[in-house]
Amino acid sequence: MTERTIAAISTAQGEGGIGIIRISGSDAIAVADRVFVAVSEKPLSTLKGYRASYGKIVSDNQVIDEAVAVLYRAPHSYTGEDVVELCCHGGLYVTRQVLRAVIDEGASLAEPGEFTKRAFINGKMDLCEAQSVMDIISAQSRQAARAAVSVRQGALSAKINTMKAKLLTLAAHLSAWADFPEEDIPEVENSAVLSDLQYCENTLIKLLEDYEKGKAVTKGVDTVIAGKPNVGKSTLMNLLSGFEKSIVTEIPGTTRDVVEESVIVGDVTLRLSDTAGIRETDNEVEKIGVLRAKEKLNSSALVLAVFDGSREFDEEDRLLADSLDGVPTVAIVNKTDLEMKFDTSYLNGKAGKIVFISAKEGDGKDELEKAVTELLGTKDFNPSEGILSTERQREATQKALNSVRDAVNTLTFGFSLDAVTVCVEDAIENLLSLTGENLSETVVNEVFHNFCLGK
């Protein structure tokens, strides 16, 4: 067990029905007993694990609040250590006073992510599962939450462990065959080696392919609403966000700067930017807005290009369409509530999807959601399969794939089995880094540094 006993507020900082102060470490129960007085007069140290006791929090002979103390004994706790959770009334003042009392009695303030870090160190979860804890907390959609819960339950770790087991067995067989030729060791068959390597290669490829889809679901997609003035960009922004985020008028150029909002579209989080209408203008303020709109357009991961369906396709529409090459784009022909005059033929090949809507009336929203999910590849995304969620995980997976491919090529081109073994061992090292089995303390600290306090 770690010597330092830590404590932190584990619930959100603000008013609420309940606030929880978590204490973990070898002295957790003793520290809690110094601030918690049970109605039953039984100290927490006399209770078995998974027991709750009602009483009050006392500091300097003053009652701070009523509370319920929940006791978890090692190793059957979140961190694998003795843990006490003091559940008091929610609110900034009360929870902070309880935490201060706990610290005054010998606990240390926990660092960000330290509870989960201890769970990792004590073998309660691997690094993939630990990362999923923050992904669960930060999930903004149903699919994002399901994906994170699946990883927390071991879906990603199971894939990694299966590959790791195959490669470890393979490496052991190759080494034994090379080092002990006089022993009765089964001959290494290239076909069997290749089969295991190709299984790992296909699994790693699938993980990397799903990474971008998963990132769109879990982290969100930088999305720009672009178009010439008065085509309905701000009305679309308001439709997707569910309230009047952008000012809507009949005056062209009303939006002078970038207006931003995160919205959920078909289980995908879009970090929307409603930009100024792209056109030539003599207004200096509007020019700045147009410039920022073009910069956003060039750096976005998805563009919702809006066109006015009640007007004929013109030169400004053509300029916008030409700027969409290479950028995933849904072309939105707006104002279907009016007589349609817009010819979409020039947009074919320029935009990945074309949809018709009336942002004003709310018609066509479902078709837009379908187009976005199809274009981003998230339509058939299965959150239960276990996905990568961080750039560190993606990098380790890519390195493992490179090593496996090197092993395949080495075997195919007839190099020695020693060379194959080196490649296989490199792949194993990268898979171990995914689950945190061979990471330095510095890297582990960096992973948990971005966690929230109290978790």
C-alpha cells in the first residue's frame, strides 16, 4: 500500500443533494474515525467492509454536518486500499469544511487522478481501463458513454491481451527453436507463424480505423457552417443547438465573427462554428469576419456548406464549392419552404453528401443527421467493441502494427527466424505500453495528470 493517505472531494463543486469526500490509504479508517462520530457510537474501525454508518462530522468540538460514512476494506475497494467515503450535504462550503477537517487529521490532498492511479498501480485496472474512467466522466452523448463503459469493462484490454498472448507464445517458440536445437522442440512452421501475425495485423488495423470514428463520437468534430450571407447559416446553428445562439435577420452580414457551440448530431458531437458570410465586402469589420471564416474553413474536420435553395446557383456559390475539395462536406440546400431554384449539379463530386432542409421550419434535420454520420463513418460504429481513445494509445497501436508488418515481411522474404523474433518482441513491447505494463513512472504520472481532482 502507498504510505500517504489521500483525500479529496469526489463530487462536482457546487450545490447538490450530496457531497462525497473520499479518503484512501493505510490510515483512511483511522483518519475518518477522528472526524466521524456514529450515532451507534461504533468506530468505523470495528466495522466490516461494505458497511455504512450514520452520524455527524465533528471538528474542534463543532458539528460541521450530518453524514453517512461508507467503509471499503482493502483490497475490495476502488483503489485497492482501505477507503472511506464521507457523504454529507452538497455545497461548496460544507464539503470544503469536511475536507479540511479530514486533512487536519492527517490526510493529504489528493493529486488529480490519484485515486485512479492507485487503482492502476494496485492492479485493480490496466491503463486502458483507467483512461476510460475519464472518458465516462467527459462523455457528451449516449454512444460516447457506451464506448467508454465498454473499455472500462475490458473490451479493449481483451483484444490487446489476445494479441499479446499469441505473440508471447510465438516469441517463446521462436527463441526456444533457435537457442535449443538439440532439444525435442516442435519445428517452427512458417504458415502457423504467418497466421498468428496476420491475426494481430488485422486486429491492429481495425483498432486504428475505428480510432477516428471513435474520436468523432467521444471527443467531437471541429465543424464549420459556411456559406455566403443570408443563406440561413445562423438559422441552422440555432436549429442544431436548440436555442437562439446566433442572431438571425434579413440583413446580409449580420454575423461578423465566429459563433461557437457544441451540439449532438446523430450521437456525434459537433463543435460548431457559425462563421461570417463569405463574400467580397468593403466593410472593414465584416472583412475580418470573412477572413476568420476562411481560416476556420481550412482547418475544420467537417464543413456544413449552406446554399440558398430559393435562389439560382451563382458565382459566390461556385467559389465556395471550389474551396471544399479535400474537406469532408455536407452540402445543405436550405429554404425548401420556398420555391426551389437551385441547381445542385455543380456540387456533385465537391461535397460528400447533399441534403435539402428548411432550417426555419426544422424540416430535413433527420436527413442531415444521417448524412453527417454516414460521412464521418460513425453510422455503423459499434461502441461495445472497445476503441482507442487517446493519441498515446493510437501511437502505440501504430508502432505495434509496424512491428507486426515488419515481422510478416521478414518471414515472407526468407530472412532468419531471429530477425522475425526481434520484430515480434518489438510488437509485444508496444502492446504492453497500451495496458501500462512497461511504462515509466514519468509516463504514468503524465497520463493521470489530466484527470479531474477526486478521481
